[in-house]
Amino acid sequence: MARYFVGDLQGCVTQLDELLAQVNFDPRFDELWCVGDIVARGPDSLACLQRLRDLGEAAKCVLGNHDLNLLAVLTGVRNANPKDKLDAILALPKAEQHEWIEFLVQQPLMRQVDDVVMTHAGIYPQWSLAQAAALAEEVRASLQRAWRHRKLAQWLDKMYGNEPTCWSSTLQGPERIRFIINAFTRMRFIDENHCLELDTKGAPDADTRERGLIPWFETWQPQPMTLMFGHWAALRGHTGRDDVIGLETGCVWGETMTLLRWPEGQRWQAENPEGAD
């Protein structure tokens, strides 16, 4: 069996298909681990969802911020941003939209296998792996409970916001859920007090250093597992560490989609000369 990890898809199904063809991917024997942000900005988010669902148990996904946004759009909590190009999904009959909601709420914020852990944006550096896994499961259980009890819209509505920025184990209710989700799906920089700074999206540079902003992975303590993440396109995959691997290489922005075979470390890339509008 071969295990592959792929960066953010964001509707770029052509590049996904190209990569799977390059490695002769066979779902009977291989696994595809997707770091989230399956949808948005690229030309065919619906096809990306369909590809992953068609792979069945061979596909292992985590939720990204754009996937959660799609849930919010489908439940009427948010209006669709035209730039996200979700029209094909929104044009589906309600029963089929319901199926995609069901598919997404089954996906966790964090997955582990052997010596690898995968999330969308990373893991908050003040959490241990065990604590992160427990918190991710806490959110997953809460999300699925809201869906079963027909309270998903209310749950998603309370999910949005940048506060609180600092973690405390005493956080409760929506504030606790919000911080956990923001850390797993939106985090890039933290400040000197280990609080999330969610507005800055560029690559680390002299300006961010001067402002006291630190890439989260710089304070991530070495672990017995390698961490795979996506989300931060401006990094182009560069973290300066062998045990923290960035897979988002900006496909939707006209760069490349990256596929990595683990544990061999071999990489394949598919170019996207057009990029999002």
C-alpha cells in the first residue's frame, strides 16, 4: 500500500486528477490524505468533492476553513462569495446538498496514522498531541450532535469570529469551540504570548518579526510524529523543518498542487497556469 498526502484542492480537480494519474493511484491498495479546503476559488469544487467521495475508505480528509464555510453557506448562515465558485453545488437539489453536508460533518479536524499527524492549518503549539487529538474529537462530536439535532445552522453561526485569541483550558461553550476551530483551520501566526493573530496572511518577513508575530511551527516542539498541514499558500511549503511539512503550494493561485508519498518523501507537482480570478 502507498500513502499519499495532497495539499489544498480548492476546486482544482484537473490538477488532482493529473497527480493521481502520475502515481497510478489505485484505491484498492493506496490511500489519499487531503489536508482540507477541498472547495472554493478553483473551477470545480463539486468535482473535487465527488472524487474524494468516490475513493471511499481510500480517502482520508480533514476539514479546512473553506469546507466549514461551505457548510455555513448550505445551511443559510452565510451568503456565498461569488469568488468561491460554489454555484454548481448550490444548484444541486436539496437532497443532494444534504448528502454533501453529511459527508463534510463526518470529517475531523485532525487525523493520525503511524508516524504522521495531519490537520489543515497546524496544531496550536501549546497543545500536546494527545490534547490536540482530544480537542479535535470534542469539536467533531459537537458538530455531529448539532447536525443530528437539526441545530447545525445555530452551531455554525456561533463558530465565526476571531475571539478569543488566547487559549485557556477553562474556555467553555462557543468560545472554546471557536478557538479550537480557528487554531486547526485558520492559524498562521501567533504572538509572543502564544495568542492567535488571524489577520496576517503573507509569508514571514522582517515586518512580521518587527510586529512580534511568529509562525506557529517555529515554537512547535519536536514530536515523535511528523506533522502535515496546508492552508498557508504564501509559505510555498517551506517551514525550515523536516518534521513539519507544508503541502499548500498555491495551486488555486496559479502555482502548483503538491502530492507527497509517505514515508519515502517523494513529491509530484501539477501546475495550474491559470489560477483563480
